[in-house]
Amino acid sequence: MEIPLLRYQNLALDQIQSASSFRLSFSDPKFFGHRSLSLFSGYCFPLNIRKWRNRLPHIRCSSVEQELKPRPKPIPSKIEVDEPKAAPLEDIHVVKRNSGLCSQIEKSVLYKRYREAFELFEILEFEGGYELASSTYDALVSACISLKSIRGVKRVTNYMISNGFEPDQYMRNRVLLMHVKCGMMIDARRLFEEMPERNLVSWNTIIGGLVDSGDFMDAFQLFLDMWQEFSDGGSRTFATMIRASAGLGLIFAGRQFHSCCLKMGLGADIFVSCALIDMYSKCGDIEDAQCVFDEMPRKTTVGWNSIIAGYALHGYSEEALSMYYDMRDSGVQMDHFTFSMIIRICARLASLEHAKQAHAGLVRHGFGLDVVANTSLVDFYCKWGRIEDARHVFEQMPLKNVISWNALIAGYGNHGRGDEAVEMFEKMLQEGMVPNHVTFLAVLSACSHSGLSERGWEIFESMSRDHKIKPRAMHYACMIELLGREGLLDEASALIRSAPFNPTANMWAALLTACRIHENLELGKFAAEKLYGMEPEKLSNYVVLLNIYSSSGKLKEAASVVQTLRRKGLRMLPACSWIEVKKHLHIFRSGDKSHSETREIYQKMDDLMIRITKHGYIPEEKHLLPDVDEHEWRSFYHSEKLAIAYGLISTADGTPLQIVQSHRICGDCHSAVKLIARVTGREIVVRDASRFHHFKDGSCSCGNYW
């Protein structure tokens, strides 16, 4: 019977066992044409049954039929014949062996001294003519795989060919694996096609390489070819194809592989289970992923990591954090990927205390020097506003990659510390690290946030001149913002027109923001119309133009924008702000009175308003927020003000406050918080939807441009 799009949880085990025929069907002609496979009684065969062929044809031998007779002895000739002369010594192929050097190569690889092994191999290459045993070639293959050395692959392969080495099936598979692991898939495909004989290892190696390199369709085609030839596959084969299904987002193919694994008794296999959790998660079915995880007889580190990553992928950060604590309590060994994920989840939740616990666990489990985990820590501390802690973690790292440098440079830029960002960029170049396009985005963004115009243009021009990196649209957006910050709106518009590609929404948005700050009505309207065509459903584009009209006294035009919003069904969302105090998040909305300490909060807020009014505070009501409702705009007690008031009454004097917002901070609150930081002597860090604002002593790190 055929089971299309089979859901394993709807198929009882007795149905699987009693079914006489299953069909593994990939019938979508868009992807696989019309190729299907059958599953009979637990074993797999192609639909078109192959005919048995006699590999040895019948050969008739007359000498056997008649009678074998002894070969007659030759009669000595009376004619004198010259004796054949021995071949010259130089024509004889002399096999040279150097067992001592070969054993040293094998021993070096055994002790993971791969570069030393290649230095010894260089001696053999230089002298030439040495015949190596399969074990020596096997060791050199392992060295190439460990070093990911393409040059090493070519050296070993050329030596095999030049010395006439005839590999057996095992060594052919090893050479194929060497090319796959080093990313040489074109050569690997050629080797695979030229193999005189292929076994399941050969097929699994090439299919796995295609999946790892993202060639999922080619992997499916080869899998179908393999199935027709062997009608069999192990757990590794199915795990690989489940990963290919996830890569293509084809949940129906993943379910077919799942049902096939159940039929073949592979449902409890660790590799299959982890691949299924990953596939269901990436295809949007977290419930099925959880079901597979629950049915695992032994939950491994990879299994826990897969389900945690699945929850995090779909935005279920609190559930992911809860699964992490379940993993910790189960006693399963955690790895650096576990801690890297949890730190990123804490960054999303803005939970400093949970991140500190993860940091401590990272060190306690011996991953304190891991590059990936520490880079995640640098990124988290930067996003949470603890830039000094981020710098401390960065300096303690024994090894740093380009991602580590990018995280710290971007952190300085987001906090308005452009000078430090440029300093780190220059230090990165001095240490020989090669920057990428993300590096330039981070440093150019830092220059635009801090108004470092001259230095920003120098770095922008050096991209193509010194580093051979073509500026992309996001780099142009930074330069447009830099020009807009200085009020050079015509120059910013000219830069958009001169870009070597079609302007993107980010470029027009940067120009629109500059027009809002400098109240340029005509150019702002032009930029907004461009954005409408690219992002007709994005609310903030309409509200920024609405602010421009309102501030310019164009009430009729402002009303027209409001009508457009209503006609499109775009509704401004309620804004919220939150603060973490003693490991608990406290969330506030505009005019919120649901908190248990509402009376104290509002008393503190009224007291603050009296104090900052004496320092020149005047409420502003002419600007809307870009993504919040009218109630937030008209209310005097905005959500960020209430969060700050609660932080002041709940923490000791001198303690810095850290507020997170779901929206861009409005002009009124920006002016008020600057004065609140001044009269209370507190440092207040507000992370809004666009950047960080560090308020201290009556000023903000953004320079009043956001």
C-alpha cells in the first residue's frame, strides 16, 4: 500500500509490521520527476526488478571434450642461436622502499602531528621513486582531512599516480573522503564516477559531501540511483537524507524517510533521531520534533542541543531556556555549542543573570578558552550594554577569529563609542587579521553613529582600494546616514543615485531619517514614496513621514497619511519596556497601573518630573513613535519612564539602570531621561529598537541623532 506524506505519530506499530508493501514515493515532478521506490516486508527493492544475469557465459573448451594430453617436449635444434642478452640495468624498474621514513609518517599522524608528517613526506617527494604502503597513504589521507589542506590533497594524489599505486576499495573510499572533507566536490564527483566498483561507503561519502556543501537536489538524485542499485541503506544514509530534506524545507520527504526508518527498525537510532529533530524544527513542526526527542531511548548531547536550537529558532526562548535547565539536571555532558546557544538566548531575553550563570558554567565545564562560546559572550555583553565586560572576555581569548573582532567593533559602534571601534579596527589590521564585509559594516556604522565623517570616508574608500571588497548596499546606507547626520542631504541623495546598483530600502530609510531630523519636507516625501513601493506594509515608513508633516504644520497631509494607514489595515502596536531586577523581569506599558508597586512608581515619576522641570524640561508632543499606538503618544507616562522610575525605587543609589524597549525612544522621553540621569546621578542605558542610548550627566551617547 502507498502512504503519501506519512505522519509517523498517526501510524500504529502493528500497521507497520502488518503492511505487506510500502512505497517510498517522491512523486513531486518539480523536484524528483516520477521516481518511486518500494519497501517489501522490511526490505527495499526497485520497482523494476532487475533480471539476474550470468556473469560467466558458457565457454566450450575442445581440449576438455577430447582429452587432455601432455605437452610435447621441444627437440633441441642443431642450429647455433645466440643466447639472449640481459637487459641493461637502467631499464629495470628498481623498487625503492624507506620503511623507516614511512613508519615515522604514520607515527606522526597517530600523535596528531600532521604538519610534521607532511615535512617527512616532502623528503619522499624530493627524492622520488619510493613505493609507499597503503598504511602510509592512509595516514597521509588522515593528515589532509585534519588540516583541510587542498594543497596536501593534490600532493598525495599526484604521488599516488606518479608511482603507479593501485588502491583497493578501502583506499579508494578514503581518497574520495579526503576530497569531500576538503571541499573539493568537483574532483570528488569525478573520482566517484571513475570508481570501478562502489559500495555503500562510497555512496554515503559522496551523498554526505553533497549535503554538507548544500547541493541537496544532487544528493537526492544520487540517493535514488543508489537505492536502485543496492536497495539498502543504513542509519547514516537515512540521517543524511533527512538533513537534505531539512535543507530543502521538504517536510513531506522527511516524513517519508521517517516512516521508512521505522519500517527498517532504525527509529531509535541516535543519528536518525537527531536528524529528525533538526528536520522537523527547521520545517516548522516543533511539536513533532519534541515527540521524536521524547521517544529517544538515550538522550545525547546532540539530541538536547537539537531540540533547544529548535525552540530558539521559532522564538520560544523561555522554553529553550527551560530545556537547558532540564538538560543540566539530567546529567548529560554539555559542550561549547550548548553554552553558545544559551548565551544567544539570554541576549534575546535580555536576561543578564541567566547569561552570567551560563558564563560560569562555560568556565566550569572547561570551555573557558573556546572561540565560539567566548565570541557569543562578547556579543551578549555588547548587546546588553556591558561593553567593559565584553572587552574583558575578548582580551582573555587566546585565539580570536574575524567574528570575534566584528562582535566587539560592532558593540563599540552600537554604544556610540566610535573612536574605540576605529581603534579596534586598526588593531585588527595590525595583527594580520583579514577583515570581511561585516567588519566594514561594523566600523562604518560606528563612524556614522559617532559622526566620524572624515575617518568614515577613509575606511569606505579603502574597502575596494586596499582590501578588494566591493561596498554593498548596507555600506552605502552607513555613508548616507553619515552625510545625513551632518545635514548634507543633497550629497546623501546624490550618493544614492550614484550607487552601482539599485537603491535598497535601507538606503532610502537612512535618507528618510535624516530628513526627519533636519525637517526637509520635500526630500523626505520623495524618500518615503520610494519606500512605499519597496515596503508597502512596513508601518514605520508611514509614521516617519507623518512626523515630518506634523512638525512642518502640514496637518492635511498628515491626515492623509493616517487615512492611508487605516485603509491598509496597519495598526500601531502598544509599546512596552522592561527592566530586570533581582532576576525578575518587570514589564511596563504606557500608563500601566497593573504593577504591584504602582503607587510608589507614580509617586517617584511625579517627583522626577518636578525635579527635571527645574532644569529646563518641557514636554514634547509633536512626534509619534514609529511603531506604537496613539495611546502611547498621548500618555504622559510612557513605558520607559515607568520602567526607570521602578528601577530607581528598587535599586541602591549609584546602581546603573538598564532598560530594554520594543520601539524607538521618542523625543520627549529622550529629553526627559537625559535630565533624569543628571538629577539622580545614575547612568541609564536604554536599548531601543535601533541602538543603545547611554544617558549620563545630562547627555546621551547618540548625540541626539537616532
